[in-house]
Amino acid sequence: MKNISHRFTLTAIAALFMAASLNGVAQTQSNLPATPAAWTEAFKKDLDLAYQETLENHPGSHDPRNPDFRKNLDLARSNAMALADRVKDAAGYEAAFNRFNVSLHDGHAGAQATLPPSLAPRIRWPGFITVWRGDALYVYASETDQPAVGSRLVSCDGKPVKDLIMENVFSFKGRSDEAGHWWYFARQFMIDYGNPFIQMPKQCVFSHQNKTLTKTMTQTLAWQPVNDNFETWRARSYNGESLPTGLTEPRKNLLWVAMPSFQPNQAERETLNKMTQEITEHRDRALHADAIVIDLRENQGGSSEWSKKFAEALWGKNRVTKLMQAYSPNTDVWWRASRDNTAYMQNLITQFNSEHRADSAAWAQANASGMQAALDKGELFYVQSSSVTKDAAKTGNKALPEDTSSLKTPVYVIVPGQCASACLDALDVFTRFDNTKLIGAPSSADSTYMEVRIKPLPSGLARVVIPNKVYVNRPRAAGQIYTPAITVTDIAWSMNDFLKIVEADLVKSR
């Protein structure tokens, strides 16, 4: 049975929550807490429910390899509850849950507010957008000449910027020990989302280098309502322009494969299948290309089936099988066989059948049956042992019958800072081949807990994110990131920037 995973990072889940709220899933405004005291009580009640749901269903509660899980879960609850009496409105409610998530330190667990957009605080900005480019925040775009585009943000209100990012951003979002999260989250330091538990900076020092001259300037920030420039620049600031899923040829013999999401809609699923089929049927195009660029900008995970199928088309199914067996010969999957987790897996069977995804439906059926059997016997886990036996693992380095010619074309994979979950699964596969080179930013990381489901709380104000399984003996350790061979520190991170870098590296490698 294929090990197909369907995963989402907490950031991606937050986007799903927002879409759900816009579609009216969140509680109607007439039923929302009406007073500051009511918001306080609503948060306390919902936090306790989120804690209990996590305790009862998260694999970590019974994971013998993680004896500190319950202690960490208790700490996360305590850290969030410490803010409870200061929760007076929707903004405080959301920020306090963000503190709970940060304390859990796992992108596949926690809770997210699902509040009507009408309750969201008015976002403010200082007239410019910043980005993290490896060592500091830089001005990406500005409505005025000061601060100039490319300026480095040095300090604010007498404190180093890195310290302030830790206080204002990473105390509520992301994981500061992962390099990729600095690329993704640090830029939010210069956006006021209305968090009542932080102070926005008032006066900042910028440094700008013009040829050989470095100028330093101090600027008082003018916080103001956002406008169209803000929306455009924020969307492009960390990943560059948004490319649709598909295969293009920006110049002759250079193939550009855009995979911005592994959680595709119906149209995107059709495009991914068509793109994979095109490579399979016209593989000479890939074999004789100067380079292939796999663009993962904007990708935050989803299902690992898409990258695996594409890799099989590109390098050959048997080669992918052989190298992945050698890479991960003894990885087991332990499914937490709680009642709700099992029901979730059973519901996936119907969903995948309705989407005509036979492989995924068969995967869900096998796991649902195993989880139900474990549940019936009172067992905590359904253990899905590795399909590779010890004898089979010994043959991992031996040749398998090859179905295609070997691909020698240089493959460049653009990695964004938020790459996690199924996006990391893609890197696991792509980097098995020595003609692959990662460029862009350091990735994010995963814990060993995966396969999330989402459960709304009775209040309608939030939903709990619960992973259903834990990897045992996975080669990529919890918290392990991918570091690019070429770190791209260009401010724009545009397609043209990456094209120039690829072309220069091709020349250098000849």
C-alpha cells in the first residue's frame, strides 16, 4: 500500500479557517460574546476544550518516544491561560490561542480562531513592507523614499530588531529555532494585526548602502490603515510573484515546473496530473533540457502523492522506489486509534472516492480498517509497519529493473521558508538524486506528528488541529530542516531573479 500523506502546516490550516469564516462557518455575530468578561470566559472554556481534545486524541499523549509531551501540553495551556484575564475582545482571544500554539511548538497541532471578519482588528502598517533575507529585515517596498527599498532595519525604540521580533512575533507565531520561519514570519514585525499583548515600535533606525557609502537614518513610524499597495506588496514580499500550477518554458530547453500547493483544487489536480502525464509521455523533453526548475514557492504542504508521482515521472518509478527504500527502510507509522481519529479516516474514504482518487481512497480504507480493529481491541495505536522487510532493505542498494532512461539534467528546486509537511516530503524525494540542487531559503521543519484533522469547538469561535499519526524511525528527525545549496537573498525573489541564478550556476558547472 502506498504511503500517501495528506498534511497541512498550521499556517496553511489558518488560511483554510479564514476561508471557512468567510463562507459563514464561524458563529453568527449575534451569538458572539457581548462583553469583555464574556470574551474572557469564552477563551477559558475553549482553551480547556482544546486542551482536552488534544490530550485525548493526539498521538503524543501515549508516545513512548516523547515522555515529555503531556508536560509540554500542560505548559502550553498554562502559558495561554496566563493571558486569559486580559482577553477582552476577539483580537485578544485569537492572540491568546496563538500563544497556546507557539508553546506547543508543533505546526500540526494546536487551535485556531474562526472569527467573523467583521471582528478582525483594522490592520495597520507604516507605509512600507519588510522581508527577512537571511540575516536581517530589509525594506521590500515603500510608499516614500524613506526608508529606501533595500534598507536594513537595525533597531527600534533602542532595542535590536532581532530581540523585538522574538517579543512581538515569535511569542505568538512560528518557531524561532527554525531558520525558515524567520524568512516567513519575521516580516510581520512591521505589520500591526491588533495583538493587544504587544507594543508596536514607534521609532526605528535604518541602514542603507548606496555603492560604497552606507547611510544611517532614524525615522518615526506613521502607523496607518492599509491600502492596495499593502495588499499587493505583502502578497509578493516573501515568495515573489504567484505562479499558477503548471509546466512552462521561460526560455528554450529550460523547463519551469510550478507547484505552489500540494492541496490542490479540482482544476489544479487536473493540471498536476496532466503535467505529470506530459513528462511521462514526452520524457525526451526532460532528458535533453538544459535544466529543470521545480518551483515550490508558496507551497505549505497538503498531500505527498503529487510530488512522488511527479518524481516517478521525472526520474523513473523504480529509481524512486529503490532510493526511498534505501533512505527509509524501517519507518513505521503509528496511528492513534481514538474514536474521533478513526471516524475522520473513515470519512476520507468517501471524500477521495468522490474526487475519483482511487489510490488515496484505498490508502484511507486500509488505515481506517486498521484503526477500527485497534479501537475494538482497546489498543491505543494501529501500527502500520514498514512495507520493506529486513531482507528487502538489504536489496535496497541493488539494481531494480529500470523503466526509463536515467535523468542527468540539472534539477533546481526552489525552497520557500514556509516549506513544511508534504513540501518537506517532496524534498525528501527530490534530494535522493544527485542532480538535484536546492536554492532559495532554509525550509521549515516538522515534528513526527502528521495527518491532521480539524474539529470545531461548540462555541464556533475556534477549531482544534489534531494530528492522527506519528512516524517512528523516520530518517528526517523532528525539527530537521533543509538548507539550500544556494541561498537567494535578493529582495524581490522574482522568477527573473531565480532564472539569473540558475543560468549563472549552469555556466559555473560546465
